[in-house]
Amino acid sequence: MANFGDVLFQQLVKPAEIRVWQPRDDSGNIGWIVNVPATGRSIEHVSETQIRIWLEQR
């Protein structure tokens, strides 16, 4: 399995197709958000593992 950095880099080389960011909520908790404007798909407030799985299934 590819490591998370490799998967994320592969997805980010096409910035018009996918956006990934890691915001903090009011309590300081960090969660990932991924948005794919071309497909209208997104996932929010998930773990790094969930992001990896979602990106690999894309």
C-alpha cells in the first residue's frame, strides 16, 4: 500500500481536480476535508486513514 504522503501528492498534482485541507474546530481538534469539484464529491472531518482509503478508491 502506498504511504499517505505519496497518495496525497499524487492527488495534489492536479489541484483543479481535488482540494485537501486540515482545519481545526473550536475545540482545537483537527480533521481532514477533501473536495473533488469535478465530481461534486467530498468528505469532511475524517481521519488520515479514512482519507487514504477514500483517495485510493477514487
